[in-house]
Amino acid sequence: MPDRNKPCGDRVELQNSYVKLPDRFYQKICPEKFSDPKLVLFNHDLADELGLNLSDASEIAQLCSGQRLLPGSQPIAQAYAGSQFGHFSPQLGDGRAHLLGELKGLDLQLKGSGRTRFSRRGDGRSPLGPAIREFLVSEAMHALGVPTTRSLSVVTTGETVYRQDGPTPGAILARVAESHLRVGTFQYFASQGDLEALEILTNYTIKRHYPGIRSTQISDCCLELLRLFAERQGDLVARWYALGFIHGVMNTDNCSMAGITIDYGPCAFLDEFHQMKVFSSIDKFGRYAYGNQMAIVEWNIHRLADCLLPLIADDPQRAVSMAEQVLEEPLASFHNRLYLGFARKLGLKSLPEEGHTLVIDFLRYLQAHSLDFTLSFSHLRSLYEGDTHFYPVTSELHSFLSRWKALDPDLYQMDSINPRLIPRNHQIEKVITHANQGDYQPFEQMWEALKSPFEVSEEYGYLMDAPKMSERVYQTFCGT
Ligand code: AMP
Ligand code: MG
């Protein structure tokens, strides 16, 4: 165990590789001053991984709200653009976030830490609720094996922030990520015709996230980057589907170049299964519905390709056909990745033709009976053993059972990949309601439980249950 009584400053020194890029990539700016930062929750395990030796709550609150900076830190707000619900915004950027620097090659960023040049009309703040939601869901995703940003801490600022639903405590989330590079970062420079910046950004992205790319020609680098990026995104989104996760706002500015889940806003996990489920209050037309996510990610990949075309070839037509060619294979594999994810949940090792139809029929059955997605998979072992109490007994179920058993499913595999616990919306809402009144115990308990989603101890059994009708959450909000 590291000695937490030692001051962190004598060991830790933040690096700032992004600050070495040209000025137009960011704004140098410190987090704002806040009247009374107080620690809500600190992820000691993650801090230990980063080599941060911190134990004193008030010191943590000072550091994790940006009131004191760690040695070496040069805070910046990063510039980026983004296609939001399909419409291009040329200048978004960190309007309420500060990148403090890097520790062990990972970005340390504060969110909710004040205004920047990119704030537009925003107040630069975050309410406590969304900070808690991001903390819980991102840490749950990590425990579930999904590439994601991590959450280091939640600190209240002592301020009140005002949103549609009234005044709430202000808070700052400290998060850790492979990087905060987005497809939107490329769009920012591409839309300005700044090819020099695009090349710098491409090389930086490759060095940080795709070091296996060795080409010396920028054109080859871009093509290889596109291919590998598409593969990572395909893998990521297949994992989302397999867990019933809906990101909710998969705009290009929320699409990570490192292939991790980033920017947890109105995200949610499915309770009852519905292919086109939408929770986000701002997703009026279901663009980011559960079952649309693969297509949307493909759309985002094409937006990255658009940005890289001028670096791929001088002749636009030629550049397009080269990009299309390199994307053909990864995009064609999306469908299979998705079905393989479900086949594995059914205990199959591969995806035989029969497995494909089995997956479709099982999901149809879940939807027809509004069955809880997570429980429908975690109860499969007992179904296999003859216990049908969870499942409506219909001819579809009989047909599924006989075909499924004929494929000889691996029950251990099922238990190891079908979680028993996910961060359910109604439980997150309860945690937030308590936290807004100063009671953080439910937050701590839920976080503790989410660390072991496959083996849930009895005391946390209540977190596994599907919501009762009266507890159901129908909409989630981004809290901006
Ligand atoms: P998000 O919904 O957090 O992904 O944010 C989308 C864009 O809006 C980003 O450029 C954010 O920095 C900006 N933004 C969101 N909320 C605020 C806020 N309260 N103040 C300033 N900028 C914000
Ligand atoms: Mg965002």
C-alpha cells in the first residue's frame, strides 16, 4: 500500500504533451475559484494506480476542484467542433472543463470547473447530479470491462447552480482518460482548412493511441488510423449493445479517438428490452436510440474520414475511394461483432447461422413481453436448468429452449459475461436525490456494489431488481 501520509507533491509531476502543440489547439486557462470545495467521494484505487498519494479530504477537495494545482500542471481548455444531432457546430471546445495535464500517460481533467473561451452562453458549471451519474456509470462500465473514461472524484463547489429543474449544488468531476481527443477535434481544424494542424493532430493521435502505425507517409498514416479507429469503435459499440447501454448523445464531439466511452450525459441502461429505446430528453427523433448506435457510429467514422481526405490524396475522388476501401472490412464486420456479442451472452463460442437467428428470436421474445434485459440474460442458467419462473412460457420460449440447448451453451461463460448488476436509472435517481440533500451514503453504497457486477453480495440485492412501475425512469437529462 502506498503511504498516504506523504505529500503527493514530492513524487507526482504532471506532463503536458498537448500544451506542446500549437496555441490554436487550446486555451491556457486555470479553473475558476470556488468558495467552499468539499469532497464527496474519492476513488482511492484509481488514485493509487496514478501514483497519487492523497488522504486528506480537504487537500483532495482543493486539488480536485483546481483550487490548488498539482506540480507541473498547465491547465488548458481544448478546442474542438462537433456534429450535434447531425448539425455541424464549428466551435464547441471545453466550455466547462480543464485538462490539468497527464499522469502516467493519462489525461486528468476537471469537468464543471468554470468558464473558458469555449463556454458560449454556458455557465461553466456542472450540477451535482450529472457528476454523480457520470461517476457511477463510468466506473460501472470499467468494472464491466468496457473501455471508458474513469472517475477520480466528485467535489461540491459550495455554489448553487441553476438548471431547468431548479437550484442544485454545483460540483466538479475529476476524470481520467486515455485522452480527450474526439472526432470533433479533427473537424475543428478540417472545417478551417487548416491542413497543417490536421497533420499535427493525426501524428499526435497516432503517437498516443495507435503507436503500432509505423508509416512515414501521412497518407498511409491517415488510412491506417481510419481502419484501426473503425475497428475500435465497432468493438466498443458491440459491447454497449451487449450490456443494454445507450450513450444517448453520440455526437462526433463525444466520439473518442482512443475508442473509449466518453461524456456520460443522458446515458442509461435498458431496463425492459426495446430495440429502439430512447431515454434522452433532447433526443426527440430517436437518432441515438439503442438500436441506432451502430449506424450512428458508422456515420461518425465517415465524418472522421471526411476530415482526413485532404491528407490522403490531392485528388478528392481518389481520396474518397481510398478511404472507402480501407473502411470496407471493418464496417462490414460491425453486424457480426454485434451478433457475436449476443451469441456469447447465450453461452456460444462463435456465431453459427443458427446462433444468428437464435439471437434475433430471443431478443424479439424479450421485447414482446417487455422483459428486463439484464435479468433475462442473468437468469439464463436457471432457465437452462428448468426454472421458468422469470420467463413467460410460450411457444416461442419452447422453440428457443430446444434450439439453444442443441447448441450446447457454456454456462460458465454466460455467468462470466452476463452481469447481475448494472447502474439502473431509478437507483441513480435515488442516489442523486439523497446527495442533493447532503446524504452521500447511497452514492457510496451503489459505487461499492457496482465494483463487482457479476457477483453481487446479498446486502446489495436491492440494486439488482428491475424498477417497479412507480419507480420507472422514462427520461434522462444531460444537465448542461
Ligand atoms: P456535453 O453535453 O457536456 O458533451 O457538452 C457539449 C458542449 O457544450 C461542449 O462544448 C461543452 O463544453 C459545452 N457545455 C455544456 N455544458 C456547459 C456549461 N454549463 N457551460 C459551458 N459550456 C457547456
Ligand atoms: Mg461532450
